[in-house]
Amino acid sequence: MSKKTVEDIDVGGKRVLLRVDFNVPLGPDGGVSDDTRIRKSLPTIKYLIDHGAKVVLCSHFGRPKGKVVEEMRLAPAAKHLAELLGKPVPALQEIVGAEVEQHIAQMRPGEVVLLENLRFHPGEEENDPDFSRSLARLSEVYVNDAFGSSHRAHASVVGVARYLPAVSGFLMKKELESLGGILESPERPFAALIGGAKVSGKLGVLENIVTRVDSLLIGGGMVATFIQGSGHDTGASMVDADKIAYVQQLMQKAKSLGVQVLIPEDLVVADKLEAGAESKVVSAEQIPAGWYIADIGPRSVERFAEELSQSRTVIWNGPVGVFEISDFAEGTRRLASLIAELDGTTIIGGGSTSEAVAMLGLADKMTHVSTGGGASLEFLEGRALPGVEALLDRHAAVPHA
């Protein structure tokens, strides 16, 4: 990795502002219902505690749009983290200001505190310099461990790094090494399974990944655009009509590069994309009028499985069906189970795909499950992430705070 990490800087006795991603789902009781992102941050938090830092955590939660929203306070995350750490984690009611500075000034080495939801302040998403400086005053070192937020040029992601020595945490390091490693030097054969609702949401990923893989497997709702680009009807399924020419060009590009593109040959279609809807398996060339593509069919699952089983590196971004409806989750379930058992490197590219493998209890069997949704997509597109660019380069001198 080309960026300095928390291990490259002295944190002993220092106030460390640690950007984490505690944007976690809450249950009916108001408690954390899925603590994956909190647990992923533990190695960096524990390292800082063990090395005598005064750990000042900051995160966003939801989209309060610069205003205080009681249901979006970070107290539940602080409570859950305290249980995981076995030590108190006070949840402050403010983000910056005199009271926050006073509390942090009284912290002892090894103590942890969580600031209030960053997005309660309009300066966060605006990357306001005054807000960035106020955050920077709280600490002497900045550590970014929120890969999932690093595609946003927000104050807590890039602004504060202008005023403090800025390094990556262990989760950020793992994300960059895992995603970057397979793009730059994958063990071959290298396959990419790309799903999702629309081609327009994956344009950059498809454009970049087709130049790097040996095979490209297409699933999800975007299949409709590929099918229509081949001259067949797609029933009531949504088609990116203005992307049909792009899909045709992509197929030609793949052919010129010797990349095999697999599009489902059969599909599960439904009269409604709802639980309990009438469904059936049809040829991809014979989708009935008024019906919707809901999942890939059994022959396609077998064909995809055969291709993936021959691969030494697999990256997967996007379920192949409407996974949130159990009637249409079979394709995603079967391919997830196969990928989990592969003898090779398996990377799950964040977002709904990460949620799917977690729900199936397969996350621990993958080489790496990314915590980044939009950040993973932009990274796979080959785009520089502002939050990563803001960190000190590996061989740069560490400035004084």
C-alpha cells in the first residue's frame, strides 16, 4: 500500500481523531442490529488503546442534512462499542466546541469517546474549512478507517487531513490492499461477477474491469439491457435504453480483448416483483410481455458456477436476482455458496452483495468483504478516492501536528 498507516506514526499519549463508519442499522428496540462495521473497526481502535492514545471517534449516521435528528444520534453505536471493548465509551452530545474540547482535554491515555453524528453539522458535507479546523483542534493525529466514506470529499474525510498528520487505519489498509491487489496483479484465471439493477450504475466498473479479467459474468436487472442489446424483448423489465449502444460496444471490446462474457441463457421471471408473485423459468430470448426478470435461471447458475469454479480470483459486485425477496434469491444463494468454497482469492465488492453474504452466513469464508458501497464501486472504476488521496504517502515525512 502506498499510504502511511497508524503503525507508521507515534500515537502514545496523543489525541487521535479516528474516522470510522458507524452508519449501522438499528433494530426495533433502538439497538444496533448489525454490528459488522463496528467490529471491522476494532483492530484499529484496540491498537490505539494499547498504544496509549486518547481515541476520539467520529462518524456519520444516516442523512440528517445538517440538522439534529434525535433518531440519528450515535449513542446506540457508542453503547454497543462499549460492550465490545469492555470499557466505557461516552457518547458526546456535540461534535465540536468548548464542551467537547474540555471533555477531550481531561481524557487519559487508552480512553475512548465518540463525537455526535458528523452530519448534524452542515459543514461536514460542505467540507467547510472552519468546521474542518474545529475538528482538527480536537486532536494531534488523524486516522481514517472509514473506507466506505472515502469517496466523499467531506470535512471529516479530507478537510481535517489538511491540518493534521493523516494516516490510514487497519481496515482502510486491508480494503486498499485487497481491492487494489486483485486489480493490479490477480492470480489467473480472473473472473468478475457483476450484478445490480441498472447498467448505468455500473458503467465505470464494467469499463474498467473488462480490461483486467478473463471472464465477465452478468446478472441482476441489468441483464435486461444486455438482452435487448442482442435484439430480444425483455417484457416489463426496466431497460437502460440509452445504454444499449454502450452494452453492444462493451461486448465488442470484450471480444477484442479475448474476454469471455457470460449472459444468462435462462431466467426466473415474475408477474410482479413481490413475495408470493407468480413466477416461472423461461429462456432469456422468450421473456413474456408484462413479466419481470427476477433472478437468473438454473441453467445459467450451472454455467456461471462452472466458469467460477475454474477461476483463481473472483470479484463479485451486485446480487444476480432480487435477493431481498426470498422467492428470487436462489441464484444469489447458490453462487455465494460456490464462491465461498473456491480455492482462491474471493472479494465481495460491498453494498448489497456484502449484505447478502452476511445474511447467508458466508462472510467469514470470503477472502475479503468490502465495507464500502459507493467507495468500492468508484475504486473498481479506477477512480481516485478523495479520502485516500488525503492520506500521507508511504515515504513522506510526518509533519508535526
